[in-house]
Amino acid sequence: MKQALSKKLFAEALKFIPGGVNSPVRAFRAVGGQPFFARRAKGARVWDVDGNEYLDYVCTWGPAILGHAHPKIVAAIKAAAARGASFGIPNALEVTMARRIRQWVPGIQKVRMTNSGTEACMSAIRLARGFTNRDKIIKFDGCYHGHADSLLVKAGSGALTFGSPDSAGVPAAFTQHTLVLPFNDADAIEAAFAANKNQIAAIIVEPVPGNAGLYLPQPGYLEFLRDITAANGALLIFDEVMTGFRLARGGAQERFNVLPDLTCLGKIIGGGLPVGALGGRAEIMDLLAPLGPVYQAGTLSGNPIAMASGIANLDALADGNVYQKLEDRGRQLAAGMREAAKAAKISVQFNSCGSMFCAYFCHQPVHNLADAMKSDRDRFAKFFHGMLAQGIYLAPSQFEAGFISTAHTPADIEKTIRVAHKVLRRL
């Protein structure tokens, strides 16, 4: 596999860009080696600058649910750009997007567009605090909600210990009101509310965590979070930046039939362009400026090109067969990968939910970050590079989810499984 031009570009990038990349996971630090540089993408495939072709299971980290360069999305972007890249004035596409989100996402009555998922989550926390007049929040080990200071927290030494900053440059005071608890642990939640009566503003959670690989809520867990927040006057925030419009038309809240008070969205609603959104109950959302005292703003929020791209993406997802197709491809991949691991006599926990998946190289089921950390990361790195050498591009980290698009065919999935059989036998 030729890599000369990618290597040259990476060497050049290192001179001008920290680490040579504009987002850390792209650097391949978790698996070793150097990243390839993309030239173009179409459908389920990506081609690099050296001409190598890859079957892509990263899908732009989620947005490319229809595959890359979908004709209707490309046409929508071109048409919107011809009318003007940005106005700083309300445009009709913002209203169309808001209406669509409200129609499809059960827990949303009103919505505010942002420029990223990070902005959406940051604003949700501020809004929850403003609505409840409380300061403390609960988040979970392994759940990532963007790089806002108060959310860059690693767990303390116990279930009731406030977290310490997870990044240099974040003062401890910024995280002092953030409790970090293990996912899928109801006892820890009950203890936190008991120890902090009338102080917790909200729980923020990825309903299906996809930033430590992928693991699922145990039966009844999301319902428990809904009940305990309501009983204690706190809000429940679903970070559906990944799961929104992917696990179902109405996201994880539709799939699991649990309605949060606030929902954070991103990725798919931009069709590949930068975008985010915050939505929820009208009485909460109306606290945002200019109606209420909670300030939130963005010069490019509701950008017409991003709105046009996202609407085209959602229009295609209106087809009733789309989600069944994604479910079918997800089951096909999961069954095949589990069989490949069994044939190779390697312990692999292949977690999947609809069109999201992750393979952990460990013996025990993975339900939270502590379980995920038991995975053999060296073995995963070998697996990653073995698959990549055969033209299968997986997320370059043990702790990232993979994605399937409607452009992936049954033949693509079968090819992936055949390659996995070969690679796993060599580990």
C-alpha cells in the first residue's frame, strides 16, 4: 500500500499544526503509525492522496449516515452557497430545520441551533443551571460532551468525589460542581442525590455512550435516570450528538422510549457540515435569550449552507426503509465479527446498537468505562492496522465507536467479515 504522499503531507503538517492534526484522534496516537490523508470519498468508500481505497466505517465520526457525497446533499450545498454563504440574519432554512427536529425528536418542543455539539452541551448545562437555580451536575465516566471546561473532568476516587480537571489549562474551580459517576450504576446515582439534596441541576448522559468505544444502557437504566431526576427536581439531558437520527428517526429517546428534558444534537443534522442544536421542553427553552436570562449566541448558528445540507440529509432519512436497512447491516456485521473471533479463538466483546458498533479485546462484557479499560489495546492496534492494510478503515482508537451507512451493501459487510477472519487468525 503506497503511503509516500500521506507521509510527506503529515511531515509538513507537523510544522504548522499541533500534532499534525486538527482533532487529536486523527493522529493515530492510540494505534501507532501515521494517518493517511483523504483526497475524496463517495458512498461507503474513501480514497487517500496515494490512491489507496478504503471501505469506511468511521463515516466522518457519524454524520455520513447516507455515505459520502450523497447527490442530494451535494446539490443542496451548491444551491445554498450560490445564494450566500452566511447572512447573520434569520433565514427560512432555520425554520424548516427546527420544524423537522420538533416533528421527529419526541422530547423537543423548541430548538436553538449552535455551531457544534460542544456548544450544544455547554449551553444545555448553563440552561439547566439557570432553570433549576442549582450548580451541581452529574456526568458519567466514559461519556464525552465536548471540550467545554466544566465537562473535561475525570473521575475522583469514589462515587461521591468531585472530579479533577482532565486537561491542562482547566482550573479545578471550573470542575468543582461536576460529579463523575460510573455508567450503569444506579446505586451511585442514588447516593449522589442523597448526599447533595436540592443541589443537583441535571444529569447529562450519552444514552448509548459512544466515546469510550460503545456500550449500552442496561435494561431499565435510562428509565431510572428519568425517574430519579424528576423525583429530585433535576433535569435529564440526553447528549444525542452521535445517536440523534442514527439509532432511530427520533434518536435513542425514541428507541428506548425515554424522554429527556433537554437534548443535544449535532453531526447528522449538518450532513457533514459543522452544526449543533439544543432542544427541549418549551418552558425550559424559553429561558434562553432574548426571552430569558440565560445567554447563548453564535454568529454562524443556523448557517444556511449547514441547514441546507442537514435538511437534505434528513429528507433522505424520511424513507421508511432506511432504518430497517441500517439495523440489518448492523446485525450482519455483528454476527459475522463474533463468528470471526470465535473461529480465531480470540475473546472479543463486539458491542453494537443499530448502526453503531465497537470491538473490545477482552473476556468480560463491557458495560462501562472500567470494563472498557480492561481491553487489550495492543491487540486492538494490531487488528486495526491489519484491517487497514486490507482496505478496511475502522476508528483509529479502541475507545471510539464505528458507524455503518446506508451506502454499505451486504457485500461490503461480507468483505469486512472475510478480512476480519484473516486478520484475527494472525493476532
